[in-house]
Amino acid sequence: MGGTRRGFLKAAMTTAGAAATGVIHAQGPVRDLGHEHQAAPSDFALRVKSLESLLVDKGLVDRAALDALIDTMEHKVGPRNGGRVVARAWIDPGYKKRLLENAPVAIAELGYTSGQGEHMVVVENGPKVHNLVVCTLCSCYPWPVLGLPPVWYKSAPYRSRAVIDPRGILREFGMSLSNDVEIRVWDSTAELRYLVLPERPPGTDAMTEEQLASLVTRDAMIGVAKVTVPPVGGTP
Amino acid sequence: MNGVHDMGGQHGMGPVEYEKDEPVFHAPWEGRVYALTRAMRAWRKWNLDTDRHGIEILPPADYLRMSYYERWFVRLVAQVVQYGLVSKEEMESGRPDPASPKATPAFTLATSSRWFTRGIPSSDEPTVRPLFKVGQRVRAKNINPSGHTRLPRYARGRTGVIVRDHGVYTFPDTNAHFQGEKRQHVYSVRFAARELWGADASSRDSVYLDLWDDYIERT
């Protein structure tokens, strides 16, 4: 309905105008502070729909291509890719060497070549070194190997404190590092994208590459967790 | 710009809110905003640095209140009007101007593989000489540009050591404002936590930032 579309986009324009001028108070949807991941009010979904319809009607975007973009992010890239990179590095010292020296080329060997991973750096954890990745300015993240970042990674609490209080951040994630462990925080201020190569957990010598890859979590590759082996017969 | 987006070192933002088994998108509209943003960038009316700046200029209270993809949506509405892809009247009515010819999408399934793989250009550019070298002590300049910059406030005026030369990249401070790519070297610079945060910080810890030639100076 034309009237509906008009109303929703006009509201968006008001917010956009505020963004452009910084003067008008925005009329975005009301939400609880600190609950960034909660669903926005339904009228926001309608505003997005209105914009998409307008851009489609003008021939500026193609719906099938939009669907493909979403499908790629939901199903084709994600931490499973990163897990395979890590597992390969654990079992193949030659691969690990290439990965640490020239990450984009080594990652491309496994077929992961999409955008936001053109310039990758892999940093290795060890008994006395722990790496932590953040983007204090926005949300930079290695898409081809980790997918899109989780909300907490993009949010103020993590971005503000990862650089000034990494030990406090790690404690919130349940990791207490002893004082003799050196913490290296990587603030992704340029086009370099960082992936943490976690330590291989003990007791995994008999595991296949695939089994190892399944142990590697997104959080471990950001540096807010260690890789662990789930106890046999543990909770499903 | 010294905006609210430059969050490194700020206090009072609360605990990290962790969501178990988080979906890629929390609602279908988030995915649509993501896809629309990427597809519209293919028109090349703006660049990645313009995009980042488009979020930074949100009024601080709105920036903090909005969710990530709400910010993206508001930016996209502003951009398509500002860069002339949609007229203000069309945005207000929600209908195309009948007098304007229908375009052919820049981002289609046929061209998508190119857009998926082509992004940041190669950093291998031997004709651009580095101004600094690995091992050198450098100071992050004390600059406060009102436009886009990728030099966070918490590092300005602080001294660190170059640990790696990443090669040549487009300079965001000019590129965001269409004032040229100003290609130059970017280095990984290690700053001791105590240099950044004072004596209470751990003597072992450090923060690494990727800094362009124009952000640093000799000590």
C-alpha cells in the first residue's frame, strides 16, 4: 500500500536527516539500552521492506542477488571455515608455517577467498602468549574464515575494554590468565584482518583433522576462549 | 573525528552481553539491510571508508541506542539520497519518479562472484616507498581531524615500535571524503600497555595497531 510505504520511509528519512546534519533528534525505534540483539519493533522491518521495494522498483538492486548475499553469510562462510584452517595448521607444520607467514595465501589453499579477508594475519597462542582481536572503531572481522561478527564483538562493552582491560574481558569470558602470560591485543584499525591460532588441546593426538576442526570455536579464534575437548558422554 | 565510535579505553559501557548460539541475523530485515548495503556499494558512488564514516557521523546518542543493522539502515537511506541514486521525493513517497529511467542493477547474480572476491586492492606496490622500517620506534601523531580517521584517540601521542610492514594501502582520511587514495605503507605498531594506560597496566601486555605512514612520526 502506497500510503504505508510513504509513512515508513518518511520516518527513516527523518532519522537519516538527523544522521546527515547531526541536528535533528532522531526518531529511531525505542529500545532498551544494552539489549542490542533484541528484535527491533516490527515497524522497523516494514521500513526496511519499503526501502528494498523502492530500490527494486528503480532497478538499483536485484532481489535474487540480495538473497544470494544473505545465503552466503548464513550458510557458506562462518567459523567452520576458520576451524578447518586451525585444524590443518595443527596437523601440518608446513601449512602452519605458511599460514603464519602469508595467511591469505594459506587460507586460500583451503578455498576461502571472499572479501574482508584479502589481507589476513594469523597470530599464534602459546603457553606464555595469548592473543585477543578487537576492532575498537567499528566491526572489522575476518569474514571468509569467521563469517559475520557476533553482536558482542560489535558492541560498546567489548570494544571499549578489550584494549584497556583485556584481562578483565577474558575473566568475563571465563578465562583467568596468570600474570606471566603476555597478552597481545590486536586492534583492527586498518584493512588487516586477524585470526587467532589457538593452542591444540592435550589429549587430541588420535583425532582426525575433521574431528579437530569441530573442536575449534569462533570464540577461540577471536581469543576470548581456549579450545577444549568436551568430556566423553557430556551434556548434549 | 573524535566520535563516540572511537571506543577504545572508554569506561561505563557495562559487561559484555554474550548470546549463546547466536544466529547470523536476528531477524530477516537485518539480512536485507546487510545485503542492500553490499549491493548498493557496487554502484561505486562511495567507498568502504565513506561507509565507515557514514556510521561515525550518527549523533552519539543514536549511535549508542541503535542496533548494528539499524545504523546500517539509516546510513544507507542517507547515502542513496546524498549520492543521487534516489531523490528526496522518491524516498518520501516510497515510489520511483515515473520520469526517471529504470536502472539495471550493478550487483547481480552474474556479477556477484566478482564482488565476492574483489575487495581491498593488493598491498604489493613497490613504487610506493615506506617512510619507516621494522624495528623503528615511532610516535603516533597527536592529530584531531574532524573528518574520518583510523587513528584511535587512545594511541595519539604514544610511542611504539614497528613490528611489521604490511605493504601499501589507501589512506582512509582522504579516501572517505573523495580526496584521493594517497596510497602509503601501513605498519603493525606495538604499544606497551603501560605506555597507553599508565603504571597500573600489566608490564607484559601490549596493544598492536595498524597505522599508516601519515599517522606516525620519528621519536
